Amino acid sequence: MFNEQTIANLGRLSEQLSGLQEQVASGKKPIKPSTDPVATAKLSAAKELEAGLARFRGNMNRIDTRLSETDVALGQVQTVMTRLKELSIQASNDTLNDVDRLSIRKEVTQHKAFLVGLANTKDAQGQALFGGYMTNTAPFAMSLDGQVSYLGDTGMHSLPVSQSLSLATGLDGAASFMRIQTEQGPKSVFDIVAEFETSLKVMADRETSVKVLSPDGARLSFEIGRSPRPQTLRLEGSLGAADITVTMVSGTMRPMIEAINAQTSATGVSAQVSEDGNTIRLKSSDGEAFTISGFQADDIDGAESVPSRQITVQQIVGDTILGEPVVLVDQDNALKTSVAGLDSVIVHMASARAQVGAFAATAEIQSDMLARQEMMITETLSGIEDADLTSVVTELQSLLVNRDALRQVFAKVGQQSLFDLIR
């Protein structure tokens, strides 16, 4: 019986020693519902909170990544637009010929395709940055005729970073690329670039102003369609300048003639119907040169690949045609109008990047708050789980002494025989 009790005691001591040694190795207390239900409940709650914070931290990291990628993409758009502005200034140089402008137009076409690629940028998980809530498909599509359409939505993609707060991960494509405020109203980045591309084509053989040098003036024929629309042009003669605005259609010259003659005292330029009845003859009263410019129809708000409104100006000497005719188109076709549109995009992208920066600043503040919560939960878990190593080592040493003493007693008693007990 003595042997059985001793062996049982040694087994219990071994179990206790093993448990203490595990605590020394791991630095953690063995918390079980059977031994410490209160600590077990606290530990479970703390672990659940820790898991939630880990999810929020993962979302914070993704928000930081998406905002950074969004800023990079918008910055690249700015770079492209700056290059396009340089090309527009270069194309406005009178020393360039049609071949030079064609080369510029080819580069503009390449930049437009690159812009569509930037608008379809994806994050590290393959989700679109500028698709709103629709992150699994490309938000922008270019048709065969070069038109770009937005297939996303206006939702603001966000991720939760606390129980009560979600933060934006970027901007939607409509706000970023489709609603650029210009002098002609809201336009998309792609329409503005396309209008610049069109301007390079249209303005290769057309003008937005012409100076009439012949003392006999010039004949004007209007191709403005059959729908009555307000038409405006500017006359600048030896006496001054005036804007002429009338509502007219092709083939009806009288309203324009009357409007021009009403301003003769201000410009020194008069008008009369030509012999064919389909054109207007303009002439300066003193034979001096005058300029025709600023032609504009109220239903045109950008460059047209095929101008729907234009005026053909043919200078004359007597009844003889002088030189080649000059075709005037709506001033919205002018390269300078394209430059203004490109400037609008650059300003818009700077504003969009500023908004992304504001989102990033908010995310940084929330990240700091999350870091403090992570530190607090770490300290809480440490208070529940961490073993008191000083106490554990002391108890371990005491049990080792007890175990060794028990072994010695057991060994000594086991060596005695019946005769030793009788004696």
C-alpha cells in the first residue's frame, strides 16, 4: 500500500511539475473553465475583441493601399493632361504645318487610350478603384468610334474600421472623370481630350477668324442648317468692334444684313445681299481692312469632327475672286478652347487628389486610435494570460525538492527487508 501511495504521489508531482514547466516555457497560465471560469470568460471576450480589431486593422491597411493607388493614378492623369496641354500650345504655333499637327494628333490618340487604362486601374485584390460599388468589372469602356462610357455607379466604396465608422477607400469614376466643369458646362475627361483631338483635325484647313484686306470687301456664304438658331459673329473695322447676334437659317440673309448695318456706325462695315441672293457682301466704308471672328452658334459647346455651322469667306476685287476662300467655324473648335478644357481637367484632378489626401488624413487618425485600442487589448490579455514567472519558478523549485525527497524515501524504504523490520 505504501508503494501505491508513493507512486500516486510521484505521478501527481510529475503532472504539477509538467504544468509549471509549460508555464515557464510559454509564459502563459493554463486557463480552463473547470479551474477558473471567470478568467475563462474574460479571456474569451478579450480574444473576440482582439479578432475584431485584427479585422479592422486589415481594413485599415487596405484603405491605405487603395487611397495610395488612387492618388498615384490621379497623379498620372495630371501628368498626361500636362503633356496634352504642352501639345496644344505647340499645335497653336503658326509655324507648324498640317503634317506636324497630324503627328501631334496621333500622340493625343495614344494618350486618350492610356487615360482609359488609368480610369480602369485595379487594386492589389483586382478590384476597380473608380467603379463606385461596382468593383468587379472595368468601369470605363471605349467603343469603336472612340466614345468612352462609364459603367460604374456613384457609390463611395468604403470599409468598416470600427463598430460605428466606415472610411472611404477612394473616389467614384463619375466624380473623378465624367463631371469636369468647363466654360461650356460639365464634360468628361475623355470628351475634352477628344475635342482637342478633333480640333487638331478641324483646324487643319479651317479658321476662327479672318482679316479682309481687299478694299472691295468679301462675300460670306452661311452653312448653318435649316433650324432657326441664334448665330453670333464679331466685326472689327476702322471705327471699332461689335458683336452681331441674329436668329437665322441658311438661305435667309436679311436678318444678318440688317443686324450688321445696324452696327455700321460702330464698326465702319456695311452689308448687302449679293447678286446671287445667297451670300452677303461685306465692305468697309473707308476701304480699310476689317476682321471677322467670334463665330458661334448657341447649340455648339465643343469641337465637332464635322462642323455643323460654318461661314465661307471669299475676298473679292470688283467681281473677281481674290485668293482661296477661308472657312470660319464655331470658335469652340479653336485650339485655345481645347487648352481651356485641358486646364479644367488639371485643376479638377488637383482637387480630386486633395480629397483623397483628406481621406488619407482621416484614415491616419483612425489608425492611431486603432493602435491604442490594440495596445489596450494586448495589455488586457497579458493581465489575464501571463504567468507570474517568479512565483511559478519558486513553486517549481519547491516541487522539485519534494519530488527528490519522496524518491529518496521511497528508495530507502524499498531497500529494507522483513528482517530489518523485525530487528
